[in-house]
Amino acid sequence: MNAQVAVNVTLRRPHPHEVEPLLALFEAEVRAGLMLPRTVESVLCCLESWLIAEAGGEVIGCVSLVRYSDALCEVRSLAVRPDFRGQGIASRLVRAALELAREQGYRRVLTLTRAPRLFTKLGFRLDVVTNFPEKVWKDCAPCPFKDACDEVALLYTLEEER
Ligand SMILES: CC(C)(COP(=O)(O)OP(=O)(O)OC[C@H]1O[C@@H](n2cnc3c(N)ncnc32)[C@H](O)[C@@H]1OP(=O)(O)O)[C@@H](O)C(=O)NCCC(=O)NCCS
């Protein structure tokens, strides 16, 4: 269980001037080959697909939805600033991303992660990435780690809630 829950944290869409601090949240993981890179332009073009966590006027967490089809999207680029981790902020961001996916009409939400527990606690179920050729063609095929991938695929089905 989380020892404490961050209460003075707001989740909302990012403003254009917040894109650079947002990208800084996971630049170390991108450099280490642990997360896919995102460009300023690719975030600016799709701000409606991003959520940030804000505390004291600073961007301290982020998450995005990436579209594969009308029915399927992926929760991607989930990150929380190191000094705010362990307070349930990533869980709040994923729950809000699921709500956003529901609002945008998606039926299934995929994620690939090295932190599967975070997602199974929120109702995601273990799956296999080969069930998602849209993902494999777009991101896995060109990935340098494709033959030694240590990420786990999980799926959340929004339909089941109706
Ligand atoms: C992974 C990350 C987003 C978690 O953020 P967080 O706000 O600390 O996460 P939460 O407090 O909501 O954690 C919820 C649960 O997720 C799990 N969890 C959190 N971080 C984890 C990690 N790095 N590895 C495995 N499980 C993790 C824990 O089981 C936790 O459950 P608990 O409350 O029973 O301990 C954060 O560590 C981070 O930004 N890491 C670098 C970026 C990254 O790796 N992103 C990819 C994530 S898919």
C-alpha cells in the first residue's frame, strides 16, 4: 500500500508551454532505452491525448493515449518525477487516462510495461503483444530491443464496464 497519497496534485490537460517540462520527466528513461522517445511537435499536435499531474505550478507527472484504431489505444509515456513517486500519482494518472479513453470512444486500452503490478491493481489483465499487430508493426518491429523485450502487455477492456 502507498504510505501516503498526494492530495495537492491536480490532473489536467497540459498547456503548450508545459510540453518541455513534461518531456523532461522521462528523458533519462528515453536515453537509457527504457521508454519510447516523444518529440515536442508530437505532443503539441495532440495535447488532447495527454494528461499531466501538477503540484505547486510544476509538472510532476504525465501520461498519454496513443491511437491504434477507433477501438484500441495505448497508455504510454507514464512518468512521475522521482521526488513524487510512491504516492499513488501514477495510479491516478492511469485511472484518468482510462476515463479519457472512455470519453474518446475507445473500447480497449493496451499498455506495455515493466511495472505490471501498477496496472493489474487498476484492473488491467495480462495479455500478449502479438495479439496487437497494430502495436507490433508500428513500434516493436523497428525497436532495437525487439529480440530481448522485457515489457509485459496488459489490456483494460472498457466494454466490460457497460
Ligand atoms: C513507474 C512510475 C510511473 C510509478 O509512479 P508512482 O507514482 O510512484 O506509482 P504509484 O505510487 O501510483 O504506484 C502504484 C503501484 O505501482 C507499483 N509500482 C510503482 N512503481 C513501480 C515500478 N517502478 N516497478 C514496478 N512496480 C511499480 C507498485 O506496486 C505500487 O503499488 P503499491 O502501492 O502497492 O506499492 C514511476 O516510478 C516512474 O515515473 N518511473 C520512470 C518512468 C517509467 O518507468 N515509466 C514507465 C511506467 S509503465
